[in-house]
Amino acid sequence: MPIGRRLTTCPILVTKPRQRACLYIPTAILAFVTIPRWRGFNLIDLIGRAPRRRFRESDFEWIAAWGFNFVRLPLSFLNWSDKADWFAIREKNLRPIDEALKFGQRYGIHVNINFHEIPGYRVNSPERAHLFLFGNDEDLSRRALEAAAHHWSFFATRYRDIPSSRLSFNLINEPPVMVETARYERVIQRLVSAIREVDPDRLIFADGADLGQSPLLGLVDTGLVQSTRGYLPKALSHYRATWVPDAEFESVAPPTWPLLDRNRNVWDRERLRSELIMRWRPVTERGVNVHVGEWGAYCATPHRVVLDWMRDVLSLWRESGWGWALWRLHGEFGIVDSQRRDVRDERFHRRRLDREMLELLQAG
């Protein structure tokens, strides 16, 4: 059953210096509204196939108590569907998502639902079958796209009574690197159409092209938020992360900040401005809202280096008015039980909390 109340217009907060007002903007001019500067965390409890797992209310409680207002939920469609039948949907398996939305309402946190694994595609998948959506087999690609549209249409119907101030959709996680973005943009347009047929006012995020790192010029007039990433330089953010090929690192030396890459180029705050902010200027100058869906640094990177880099990254996003979601609350990229060996953690609800990083995030 749908949760909440129906609104016929999209509620968006418009923030001005020292002033905040809640406006209800008709869909027809959705492309020109401004979202709040939502800041928070990715909660990855259902990122893989784990149909019995639940989101933890305590996570929402802590996030709100620390002053944050956003969670992104990367989901695998296999938690409610089947590899053998992409169109199957088991409604009872959606209860953990229903609960997360109730937690979001209870603690005043905006929930962003992301399909991290969608029919026919999952980033970094070792299984060739998960490349169907963007593959060369036209029949398989078409079938995967219609299955993906079927799932988003179902979610749009199920949650259409929840206003966009509380819930948004993030369509696909990190599309593959492509020579041209037109094919990905057509996929996004099909999924947006499936959602807006049943819920025309839903606030929708689309990851940028090339693993979320490039703006989508072909979608500037669609009223979508474009979601970027904050993992550069990878030599720092993914130091010793075994799932990243060495060729993707700017350097394999122990990271510092600023960082000198293998070509003797300096990575510093101004280089970050060029790579993370100016690259998106072609869409932001046309009124497109940008949000950082993922960012952070793996636990093998020295803590002091991470904090210095984070301070520069956060200052740039603050200047630009962009919100963000740290990759993970718990674990190797997070602030709770991070497994960092060079941090003086404090005890927190039987967990270990990186207080210094938390305070940096709060200020950012």
C-alpha cells in the first residue's frame, strides 16, 4: 500500500542567504527549481541480494541528531525480483524500503532511492549478463530497458502519495564509460517517462555519464537533478582498494595531500575545482541542480591525508551550493566502525566513531 499523503505539485525548498522558504512548484516548470543542499550518507544494507535484511532506525536517528538531512539507499532489484524473470516483483520484499521511508519521515530525513543494480546492468559486475542494458544485443537491451521501466513504474505507483520533499528517485547507478552519452540519455528518458506516467511530480536524479563523472547536456530541460561523484584523485580515495585496477590510479605511491601524480602534475584544491566543479558548468549555467551522490576515501588512506583532502572538497561544494552523500555511514569509507588503524575513535553506542571526521562533515 502507498504511504503518506498525495500532493499534486512538487515541494522543493528554495534556499536564499539567511532565508528558507517552501514552494510548491508545478511540474511544467520543474526544470527551474532549486533543491535544498541535502547532506548525508549512503546506507548500503540492500545493495546486494539480502532480502531478509532491514535498514536500521538507529542510523536515521544518528544522522538526524548530527544535523544531516539526506540518505541515499543503493538497492539491488534482486531483493524483490529474480534473475530468471526480470519482470517479477514480490511486494512483501519491499517492506524494508517502506520502513526506511517511515524512518525518514520520523526523523526529517529525505530518502533517495537508487537502483544500484537494475535489470541488465550493475557497475563493476564480473557477470557478463549484467551488461545487457548497454550491450550490443538489441533484443536483450530492449528487454532489459523495459524491465527497468517496469520496476520504476511500480515504485512510482507504490510511493506516489509521498511528496518529493521526502522522497526522490535515482535511476541508475554509475553507467559505463561510453564514447557518446546519447544512448544513456535515451535510457534515462525512457525511465523518466515510466515514472511520470503515474507520478508526474516525482523528483528524479540521474547519475552523470562515465560512472557519474560527466554532465548530461541532452537532459538539461527535463527537470532532473544530475548526480556526480567525489572520488578524485582515485590514488587517494581508493588507495589499496583491490577492486580498482592500477591503471585507474593517478599514482600508486602512498597518497599525500596535495598529491603529485605519475605525470608530475599536482592535485590540489584548484585541480579539484577544475575536475569536480568546472566540468559541470555547462549544465549548472543552464539551471540544472547537481548533487554528489557518492564520495569518500577508503580506510587504507592515511587519516590525516583524508581529512585534508575532505576539507578542500567540502569547501568547494559549499561554495557551489551542492549537497552530498558520503559513501557509507558504517565501514571502510564511513565514520562508524571505519577500520582505520590511525584514528583515535571514541565509543559510541557500542560502536567506534570517528569524531574528527564527523565534525568536519558537519562543518561542510
